Amino acid sequence: MIKPCLACALPRSVKSASNIVLRTLFGSLKIPSQRLYHCRCACAKRSSFSPIAALFPERSTPELVYLQTKWASLMSYGLTCDLLADILPLEHRLSPRSVRRQLHRVANCLEADLGDEIGMINTQSSMPDGKDRPPAPMTVGLDGGYVHAREGSNRKAGWFEVMVGKSVPDKGDAKCFAMVQSLDTRPRRRLGAVLDAQGLARGQSIHFVSDGGDTVRNLQLHLHGEAEHWLDWFHITMRITVMRQMAKSIVSIDTTDLSDRIDRDLARIKWLLWHGNHVDGAEAADLLTWYLELADNKEVAAKLEKALCEFSVYIRRNADFITNYGDKWRNGERISSGFTESAVNQVLSRRMVKKQQMRWTKVGAHLLLQTRTQTLNGDLRRCFQRWYPDMKSAA
């Protein structure tokens, strides 16, 4: 039965009748669909419309789209098609292109829900119930990774950088986020959404831990105005460990204990930086280069001298981010971004780098990262339930 126009109550005329195919988890359904003419009282751009087609614009049920998006976020598009074909009674095997198109559509919906960029990340306006003081600080680790790039038909476009972060509260589950920094225009809003989901409270501080790279350092400074920024202790001690290994190869006939002397000075630099004394630490690294003039194997000495100069520049450039690591460690605070390194491996490397021959456009990589982080955080199904209220929750 054709319903009349709601405005003038006149019956609508039928233009044509056909079937539309609705893809579900249990196969495809053919649903009769009539195409009706708009009533004369309606100001519409098109002369006709299909009520059934408007009811199912995606031609797929939310449950099927959810599975496609979730699995394509965790594995390649081709493997996703194979898995869907093996476990679901689909009449036709899905193509990787259609799965990718669905994932991009879902990712664009996530981006639309994100909202506009904000000036700074703001905390909630009220304290948590029953608390007189803010909860323990949240720790946010930031690190970068690189992905094979492609531009149009050019499959040798080099690499582009992807920023990956992980927020670890004192209590509750950690959540990760990722973005192609050169493409993303809402990094503060993106991180703010993650922190809000973890219950960031008024007055609660945020500790940013990073490796001191220029890209990461410039990003984190503009995320939260009152946050503390720490240089990752792991990257400091890793550089010193490498130089101590190089010092073992230093040989001098006149100064037999030259190698041990350099090693002791490097251990002293590590001790100074552990206690936050970056001024003396950088100066000690500069003075240590004078010892290398006594070395007989000039080639090894030149390599160590280059490493010392780079380390000195690294410390001076990140001087504002060097803290008293010993004091922080004794108070149980995080001083290393090891949890961020694992996030880079989980979010980026496993899906887009390791054993993957595929090259990515910046847009394609950015959209995939949004659905992948939502899947790894366990929030993807809740997003679908917000868009489709009738979708059942997971058992």
C-alpha cells in the first residue's frame, strides 16, 4: 500500500518497481522497492524517490559493515575477504576494494564525530564525585613511525611519518591513537577525545613522554598548556650504551687505560642525566672528545667523536624535557616510553609495515589508523551502536 503525501494527503504516483539487494550476515535479501514520484507540494531536487532505498542507503546491515571494518582493521583487505567468505554464507565473494571502501566510509564517520579542532585540551569542569583533589596524573607517550608511500601510479614515493600515541591512566584501560601528522588538522581534538573517554578530571595533570624528535616535540607542546614533558630515559641510556660499547675498541699505546677512562666518564654522564643535571652532562660529553686525540685507531675514534657530538646536541636541544629521573622512578612514575614503542608495533608495524608489500597514500593510511585504533581500544562496536541504536551489544 502506497502512503499518501504527509503534507497534502494526495496519493503518490508509482514511477517503477524493482528489487534492491540487502547484504546481511546470513546472505543477500531481495526486497521489493517501488520508486514514487514526489508530490507537487514538495520542493525536491529529484522528481522521484525510493522509500526502501532511503531506508537502506548502504545496502548492507550494520552488523556486516561492523565485521568488515573490524577485520580489515586487523588484517589485510584480501585476508578479510577470504575470512568472510569462509565463515559467512555470502552468495558472492567480496572484493578487497569494496571492503576498503566500507572501511573508509566508517572512518569518515568517525572523523565527522570528532568535531572541530580546539585551542588546547581542557579538563572537565567538575571534580570526580567524592574527591577533594585530582586523581593521579595520566601518562601519554608519543612516538613516530614510517610507512611506505605511494602517490597515484608512483609506487616509489618514499616514506611518510605516522604519529602514534598511547594514554595510560593510573586506573583503567590504556587507549591508543594515531594520525598522519602532515595530513591531520585536529591532533588536540583527537587526543582530547581519548582523554575524555578515560575520564580526565579537572586539575588532573598530564605527563608527556617522547623520544625528543623534532616532530614529536613540536606536537606535544601545543596539546596541553599545563602538561609536563619528559624526555624518554630509554633513548638517553640507549645512546650512552652504544657509545660505551664503541669505547671498548679504543686503543692507545701511550695511555693504556684510555678505554676504561672513557667508559668511566660515560658512566658519569649517565649518572648526571639520571639526576636531571643536563648542563654538566652535555659539557662532560664535549670534554670527552679531547681524550679521543690520544687514540691510535683514528677511524673508531672518529665514529665515537661523532656520536658524542650528536649526543651533546641531542641533550641541549631537549634540555627543557630532562627531569630528575631518579626521583620520578622512586615515586613510581613512568620515565620510559617503552609502552609507546609497543603501541607503534601494535598499531602501525603489524598492519602496515612488517611483511606488508603494500604502499599507502596518506589519506588511506590515516583512515585505516582511525578504525584500527578504535578496534584495538575496544570502542568500535560502541560507535556502531551510537549510529545504529537497534544494533545489539556484544554478548
